[in-house]
Amino acid sequence: MSGSFNLSNPNRKIQVGVLLPNSTTELLDVAPVDIFYGLQHEMLSHLPLDQKSDMLKQAIESEIHWVSETGKATSRISANLAVLPTDSFKDCPPLDILIIGAAHPTYVWSDADCNFIRQVAETASAVISICGGFQSLLQAGVLQGKSATAPRMMIPFLQKEAPGVDWQDRRWVQDGKIWTSGALLNGVDLMAAFVRQTWGYGERKDLIEWTLDATGWNLGRSVNYDVPQTSG
């Protein structure tokens, strides 16, 4: 993206992509992409906000791309769902945010998948993997030398098999533009942390906190598994 673009203060629509491998993608891994729709004026205008409120003026507009290698074949989602991709690896516009969920456990991410991930990781503002989606980043070499997390039951194994990554037993981990989460529902924890860090201060703070509370995204769980959930 242009060097003048600032994700925290965007001057255009944010381009968000969800990677669809040639496999079955876990539904709840990629569902957190919907937080970006929840921050758009189209959605906010239907909620019980004061229509004169400055919060509506701070809406964050985005365009969601469902991206597969060919952009043609229907992509499988768990729970017997299917998604028709909007873009191929070749024609997808430059992305600001890429989200990757878990593929089928036996899936080996293809060279095309990995090349696309590396290309996006070079220019995007954020690359987010949820649950088993970390495997794509690991295979693409994006996690080498970085801190990351994964589903808790896999961390002891990963610490031995991929020692070039600092594996942490946490609900989510950020290392620069790379965000990883634990199991599938920790994707909600991660997204709440992501939008707070990116937009949850200054003039947009009220918008972010109101939206997280009103839509149930604010689970109040610490990044650490051993810290009790906050009340309220």
C-alpha cells in the first residue's frame, strides 16, 4: 500500500482479505472478520446511536475480499457452508489486513498460498491468523524469529518442532504486524484487542468501546489464560 496510508487514521476504505485455501476453512475462525462490518456507517446507522453523535462520523469503512487461488471455485466452510470468492490471488487488490483461519488438519498449504501470504505480509498493515491458521504463516516462513501463539494443546509440540518461533501460551500474541490467536474463539479476543489498539483511542475511543459492548465482542478476557474474566 501507499507509504502515506495509516491504518489508524485511514483516508480511504480499508481493504480486508480473508484467505480461502483449497480446503475446508473453519467457520468460527474467519467469522471475526465481521467486526469490520460492525464499524461501518451502514451498520452503525441502524443501531440505537444518537444520529447526531460524533461516533457516526468516526465510522471506519472497509471492503471485504474473500480470496482464493483461482477466485472461481466455491470454497468450503465448515458446518456445510460455502463461499464464492470475490478475488483470486492474481487480481486481489493490495490488502491492508489479511485474516487466515484453520484449514483441514491434513491440508498442506500450497506454494501459491505461501507466496500470496508472503507478498501480503510485505505490504499489509496487519496479518492475522486465528486458531490453526498459524500453520499457513509457519509454512510460509512469516513466523520465523517472531513471537506467536497457537491452540494450547499444540504449543509443547511446536516449541520442539519449530524452535525458531517464540511460542507463547496466551490467548493472542502480537509481534509487529503479525497477530496470532489460540483456539478458534480466541479470535474474538484477538479482534477486540486489535481494534482497540488500532482505533480505540482519541476521537474514535467512544466508537470502539460502544461497538464492542453493544455487539457482545467485549468478552473482558485477559490475554493470559490464568487471569479470571472481568465482571460486567
